[in-house]
Amino acid sequence: RQEAANAILPALPKVLDDHFRLMDLIESDELVTCLDLLIQTFSTHLTPYAQTMAQRLSQHLLRLVHSGAGDGGGDDEDFENIFAASQCLCALSTLVIAVREDRQLHALMQALVSPLVVSTLIPKPPPFPP
């Protein structure tokens, strides 16, 4: 695993960008889980990319949450979106933890992520009948 990490490290910015492009094309919990693993593996090298990564993960999370806000039928796609959204929250949490040593960046990340987490976890009230 360390040999693979050493081979990826010089190309890390491109790997991350390509990974986010894939996530934009394919809504997959496996891709988000893989990103979480990348964050864990390269946590000490992510400071220059952390803010952009958090923004892109946040956008992906919101896309998943809104695409899963359908008719409430509970089909397989809804469950996949919910699971992928939970994986996004895990990846965001891992990213915030990864930059905790940089107090300024950590505070910025918390300010970005905290309202997002709260807004996605609090259920919306049902609409009033006409």
C-alpha cells in the first residue's frame, strides 16, 4: 500500500481532480468511499487542496440529497443516493480531521461543513395541505 501511495503522490492533484470528475458523472457510494480512503492515505498532503475538496464534496452531497428527495417511494435509487450521501458526510468528516493541525483552515472547513451537515440531517416539514 505504501508503494502505491508513493507512486500516486506526485500526481495527487490530478488524481483528485479526475476522481471528482468521475463523481460528477457517476453517483456512486464506492467512488466516495474511495475518496475517503485517498483522504486518509494522503491526509498530510491535502492542505493545499482541502478547501476545494470540501466545496466539491459539499456540492456532491447536496446533489445526492436533492436527487433523493423524490416521491418518497423508497426505491433502490433512493437508497443508493442516501448511502452515497452518508459516505460524503464521512469523507467530509475525514477531511476536516485531516486538516485539524492548520487551525485557520480547520476553522474555515468547519464553517463550510457544519451548516451543510445540519441542513441535510434536519428533516424538512411536510407541506401544508391546500
